[in-house]
Amino acid sequence: MKQALYRELERISGCRRHFIAAVAIPLISLIFMATIFGNGRIENLPTGVADCSNTPASRSIIESAKASPVLEIKPQHIFSNEAQAREAMQRMEIYGYIVIPENFTEELHSGNVPTITCYYHYVLLAAGGEIQGAFVKALGGSSASLVAKSGDAAGITDAQKGAITLPTSGIFTSTYNSTLNYGIFLSYPFFFIFLQIFILVFTVYIIGTDMNREWLRSGNGSILKALGGKLLPYASIFFTQTLIANYVFFCLKGIPVQGNLLAANISSLLLVAATISLGAAIISIIPKVSIAISIASMIGALGATASGVTFPVENMYPAFRALCHLLPIRHFVLANQSFLYNGAGLAYSWVSYAALTATIAICLCATPLLKGSIMKDRGKPLPVMWGTALVMLGGTLGYGFLYGLMYHPNIVTEVPVAAIDNSRSHLSREYLRNLEATQGVTILAECTDIRQGGELMKSGRAKGLVIIPDGFAANSAQGIEAPFAVFETTTSFLYYLTIQKAVAATMQELNNTLRTNVVKNLPLQQQLIMAQTPSFTTRSVPIYNSNGGYGSYLLPIAIIVIFFQTLLMSGGILAGSHTIHPLKFLPMLAGGYFLLSFFLTGLLPRIFNLPHLANPVELALYMLLFTAASTAFTGAAGLLLKDSEEVMLYVPFFSVGLIFLSGTSFPMVQIPHFWQVAGYFFPTSPGIMGYIRLNSMGCTLQDIAPQLWILALQTLIYGAIFLLYARKIVNLQQHNP
């Protein structure tokens, strides 16, 4: 093994690209994930108001909304009619708007109950959710102020005012991430998602490009010794990087830890070892490096989905749930969620640690196949055109269908929660029955005490805990606000969102019944005064993604990233081979991908029932320009490649980062300016936003002029760079005179 180790160290010193790649790229990703979310909070989102009433009462509503830290209502975004607000939303000037009806004040003071409607952009799921929550809270405060004025006139107590406003009220507490900081929620797991993609592809690359008998002899004929010597330097580097990452996130960034940091380091080291072992197994089973890297990149890229950080694995189809549990990143995330989110000890995560250890052992069993391939000389490179076709067709068709099927359930339903009913009254039982009847939540168990409920949360079986206190029914009967507590997991944003919506909707339904009873319990004179209290209702309407589906949100984004990445990989394979001049293959590649765009952007959305509002001709013209920009970028990037496999080493690693840079997962206005500028270097940033606006929002080409100009400028700049330096690329005739 020493001889193999010394041989690999000599290779590193002779080819510093390997060392730089292994060190620089993971560290760049660490910096990226530690800074991309800014302060981590979604706030100051541009918001509009269609004030069709323009009265003191409507302006009071606007002032209440302005007080929210989430909403930023500028004077130019206060419109006189709804059409203007909708146009501003289509131009992406605002993320949502309130409509105050024309006869709002008249109905408010005539005994009627007008409705204020809140429209929010749900194609951008995170921003839309925050807007909707801020709307409800701000308008709830306005409604409470009307009750308070009447209550003062009637001479009722503050407790009675609170009971009329909210007969029952939920006290919501999220475990681990109480402020819902997106930096805490996403930055830590996604760094390791980045890392496992790179480790997997890098392992296949360094083994696949050195499959010869000389390497095997350096291990004295033992494939395990040869692998150990080759992989040990890189494993040491990756192990060190995980320790640095844990220090950065937990010590410098201040991400809270409810468990032991030792558990974080153990799970990180096991993830690195399991991922390296999986990469070795892939190249052992598939000795053709081009195919092996393609498969490794696909498996690694699926880690963002398989981890369950975004869309819960439990809500996928059974076959895909099983697939997710085959990947090391899933068990790493489960182990980390256990001690980070719930403060659980190592004993709660033993299954995850065992799975990571078993992955190492099982993958090592495949290494004899690698020795056989070396002895039989099966590791010869795949012909360039075959590798290109594999990425071009397999990548676009395979990724498109696979992601579509994994996210096809679209919405999260029947999230398991535990309940503690200390009231044991008719009212508490009615509330729990109504909660169970919602689509979003199912009552997993009714616990006798907090310890039992806490154990269910720690084990991960329950994603939430509803606690109804013993005075719940008594307070309600006495006309006093009756609070109850809700603890929610933040292991998945969709779990949190689903539980909160189900609990709030059930509470609102119950309050509508109880509010009348509270007023009836007042003395007659006070009843008469409170009966004249002006009141309004609120209605929330998501725009462009009416069911709030995660697939409807993410798949349009993934479609553009898949298109760009597979084009870049296909072009990189051809450019790195140095056997075909790029002026010959790039036009054909662009033509082939333009035809594939009809499948990705036209047919795939219809297959999976995604939004498809674009005019077909305008969509085709848009994709023609995006193809041109992506091809020009590919041509310029191809100038830097040394071999056909190198592009496969880097490109899959950036898939998730391109989504973050587009401003669709986290609002662009909250992303640090440095990363906003960096996004303009890639066609995907304007490409994703333009496609969403065109196909998901129903805009026209005229509406997306900013994205068109950016893509056109990128085409010109990258095209000029490519044409300027293309002569330096050795063509086929120079290699084979």
C-alpha cells in the first residue's frame, strides 16, 4: 500500500490539477453555502397594494401591512386598481399584493363583512409562503384593532377582547430553527450535498483515468491495497474539509446544535468514506470511465432530492423512497437531523450509522471486479460520440423523467403529528377530530405526557406535537382566550408549512363558531355594542401555482438546469477529446439540443401536469436564444478542458448552486450582491427566470425583455471569446495528418 500511496503522491505533484480540484472546489462551495443566504431571513420583500377604496380605513390597512418586517410597500407599488398590481407582479417588481375592494369602507360600517384578498407569487415557493404569512398576520392585527375600539366603548376587559378576536390561539414553536432562518435550514446540509456530488464523481475520475496494470502492481497485485494508496490522500483532504465545514457552520456561523458535535463529525467522516466507497464500486462495476462518471454524476445530483431536505422522502412513491435510502447522503441527513433538530443521542441514529457503515462494506465487495477489468484491459475509453450521446439523450430524457416522477406527488399530505390532550373536553376532542380530518395532518398518537411526545419527535416518527392545556375548554366557556401549543419540526420546510396551515385552518374554523358564543356571554348592552363592530374577512390566493405543489415549483427550474448542464457536458466531452474542431460540432450540438428543448420545455410539463401557459412559438424562440447562449458558453468553457472526462468532474457539482444563483429558491433581493453579479455569468440565471415567467406565469416575450437582453449579451460575449481563441485548439487534421 505504501508503494501505491507514494505513486499517487507523485501523480499529484506532477498533475496539480487533481490536488487543486480536490481542495479548491469544496472550499469554494463552503464559502458559497456559508454566504449565499445573507442573514438567512426573508424580509423586505417588494409588495403591492391595490387600494380601490382610497379611504382612511383602507390606508390604515396599508399602514398595518407596512409594519411587517417581511413586506416592503413602496409608494409606487400602491395602485388604484387590481390590473396594475397584477401587471407589476408579472414584471417581477413585486412578490404579492393586497386588494382592498372599492366599497370597503361603506360595507365595513354598514354591518356587512367585506373581503380583503391577498395574492402571492407561489411559483417562488419560499417568498410566496412568507408573503402569505405576513399578509395574514398584518390583516389579523388590523381586525383586532377594530375589536379593541368597540371593546373600549363597551367597557369589556382585554381578556374578553382577545377572546372575541381569537377565541382559541395557537402558539407556534419550531424546533431547532425558531426564526426560520434559511441559512440554518439549507446551508449546512447543502454543503454536504455539494461535497458528496464532487467526491463521488472525483473518485470515479481518478480511478477511471488510471486503470492500468502499473497501478495494480503498486499495490503488489492487491486491488484493495492499490485503492487504499490511491484514495488515502484524497480521503484525508475530504475528511479535513468536513471538520473545517463543521467548525465554520457551528462555530463561526452560529448554527445551533442541540446534540453533541462529536456526532456531527462522526456522521461527516462516515459520509465521506461511504461516498468514496460508492464511487469505487461504480467504476468497478462499470469500467468505462465516461459511462461511470455519467452515472456517478446522476447519483450525486439526485442527492439534493434523496436527502429529503427539500421534498420529504416519505411523500414520494414507494419505489423512490427505497431508492433514496440506498444513497449515503440520505442516512447522513437523517443522522444529523436527529441530533441537530431534536437533541437526540447517538442511540437514536444507530440505524443511519449502520447504513453508512454497511455501504462501505458492500461497495468494497465490488472491487474484485475492478481488478478483473484491469487484467482484461476493459478500461479503454468509450468512443467520444458514444459518451456524448449518452449524456445528451440519457441525461435529458433520464433526468427529466426521473425528477418528474420523484416530485410527482407534488404536495405533502398526512404529516404525522402527536397530540397531548390535557383538557379531555368536548371542545378539545372536536379540535383534534377536525385536525385529523384535514388533508395535511394525521394524528400519529395521543400521548399522555410531554416526555412521550418528545420521544416521538426525537425518533422522527412525529413531525409535530399539539399540546392542549387542561384549562382549554374552561377558558373558552368563560369568554377568555384559550391558547394551545404547537411544536413543529423544521427538518423539512414543507413539513413545517403543512402542519402550520392545517393547524391554523382548523383553528380558524373552530373560532368562527366560538366567536359568536363569546359575544353571547356578555351582558346585553355590551352585546349590542360589540355586535356593531366593523369586521372584514381575508382570503389568500396563490398565483401561478394554485395548489402550492413543490413539483410545480421546482421542475420548471430543474428543466432549464438539466438542459444547460447536459449541453455543457456534451460539448465538454467533444472539446476535451481534441479530435473534432468545435466549429464543426458546436452547430450540430446546438441543433440537437434545440430539438430536445421541445421535449423538456414543451412535452415534459404536460406529462407531469406542470404549468404550460406559454405561446408555443414564443417558447420556441426563447429556447432558441437560450440554446445559443448556452452553446456559446460551452464553446468558451471548452477552451479550458484538457480531456473528455474533465468536464464531467466539474459540471454536476454546480447543479444546485445554479438554482440558488437564479433567485428562485431564496429571493434575489436577499442574496448578497456579489453572488447576484456572479449569477449573470451563467445563462441559467436569466434562463430560469425567463422560462418561469413565460411558461408558468403566462408572460409574453415583450414582458421578459430583460432576460432576453442578458441572454443575447451572453451569446455575443462568450461567442466572441470562443471565436477569438478557437484557432488555438488542435483540430482533427493536425492530430492525424
